[in-house]
Amino acid sequence: MKIIITDEVAKEAMELLKEKHEVVFKELRGEELANEIGEYDALMVRSGTKVTADIIERADRLKVIGRAGIGVDNIDVEAASKKGIYVVNSPGGSTRSVAELTIGHMLSLARHIPRADRSMREGKWEKKKLKGIELQGKTLGIIGFGRIGREVCKLALALGMKCMAYDPLLSEEDIKSNNATPASVEEILKNADFVSIHTPLTEKTRHMISTPQLEMMKESAYIINCARGGIIDEDALYEALKSGKIAGAALDVYEQEPYSGKLTELDNVVFTPHLGASTKEGQIRAGVICAEQILKVLDGEKPDYWVNRNMMKS
């Protein structure tokens, strides 16, 4: 069968697919992809390719769309389901990578590392101005306590932090068993020194952190988003940061990417260009897991990580 890959994936994943099928790598987008997709039985993407309803409509041979990563907001899952196309992903592949970046952002905020670096490059020595805080003894509030949220909690506990967590899909016992205190979103916002977002982007979570929520936070608090752009209202965040309502923010994801908006005017924001899963180890794991799921579908088997399981006839 023929498989097309439209975003760069680990060579280990590509080699796994090539052992059994014909594999083509082309960085096609939009109409170009729509024009060619009818030739293929499987499509493998990362976050760069937008798999729209129009592309899916023309995918007459397509049996499976594989996302080498977790989030599938760049794929029209409903349109795929209507055509009987499996949508698979690779949860767990980038868990550690995203969790470590989250901790890196927390440390960057606490110790003003990016600002100190810029200052030094400008020939300054602003030791007193850049006095920071320790993470030990501080409270981390985690909104979304899935694989990544739990891994962030584990790392934060090792640094001597206390963790609060909210996840509507988990019981209090589940949260407690991972050494975090169950809490509502409101309780987290009011009490945490650091708030970290780890939810998917859905209609319910879009702008779930906006002006009312930011106003609940302590003036000394920081917020981190390494999940999905759009969960935090960027206009509201800008006003909260500019006015000093909260101390700072760290962002890896944005409502529009690449990002070059007004938040870049502020010194109390740390930015990275959607690097959460961008580690050698994470890329290999995510790619290989996704490739394994694609091969299962092409072999006539049910995949393990089947995003639209409840939208298709099993």
C-alpha cells in the first residue's frame, strides 16, 4: 500500500513503515495535498499539516490518518469518521519531553534566566534587578492531570514543590494516588504560585483562562502553557501581565503560529516556538508509536490509540 508523510518524522518511524509498504515524503499543504491524497492508503502528519474536510473528502483510498503526537486539533476528526477513516495518534511519546520543558519554563520564570541572558549580551550586570525565587516550597497548580500533567507533578515534587491538580475525568482518589491534592480550577487559580495548563483544546477549553480567571490569581503567580494555543486568552493575558495583575507567563503554544504578537513587547514572558515534543527521544517515540498504529490498520487490525473510536462503527 502507499503511505504519504507530509511532516518530518523520525527516520526510525519511516523505516518501520518502509519495511511493509511504499512510503512517500512530501511537504504538501492545502490544495496540493488535496490533489494528491486520492493516491494513498495512509497519511502520517505532525502538527504542521492541516488535514481539512476538503482533503479528507478527496481521500478515496485513505484508511488511516496518523498523528505523530498527541493533539489532533489539526485534523478534522468528524470528517474522517464520516468516511470511515481511522484517526490514530501516539499518546505517551512526548510526555517526558513536554513535562521537562514545562519545568524548564518554571525555572526560567523563577530565576529570570532569559532576561539575564539578554541583559548579559547587552553588556549589563543586573544582579540585584534579577533576584528570583526558589521553586522549593511553592505550590504548583496543574489543570489537566493526564500523562503529561502527572509527569510534571512527579518532577515538581522532586524539586520540593507541593502540587494541586484538576481533571474532570479523574476521581479524587486518582489524583491523590499521584501525590497531588484534588482541587477545582478556581481553587488552583487562587492558591497556586505556578499554574500549568495540560488540557486538550476543545470548545469547552478554548479561552478557559481569560480575564475573570486571571483576576483570581495572586499578583506573585506565574502561568505556563505548554499544551495548546487558545486555551489562554492572549489579549486577557497581555493586560494581566502589563498591569502587574500576575507576575509572569511562559508560553510554548499560541492561538496563531508562528507567533509575533504584542506579548513579545513584555519582559515578564518567556517564549519558545512550540518545542514541547521537540526532543530527539520524544520524536522517535512519537513517530514509532504512530507508525505502529498505521501498520495495524493497514493489516486489518484495530489500533491501540484510536482517536475516533466512539465516532465510527467498530
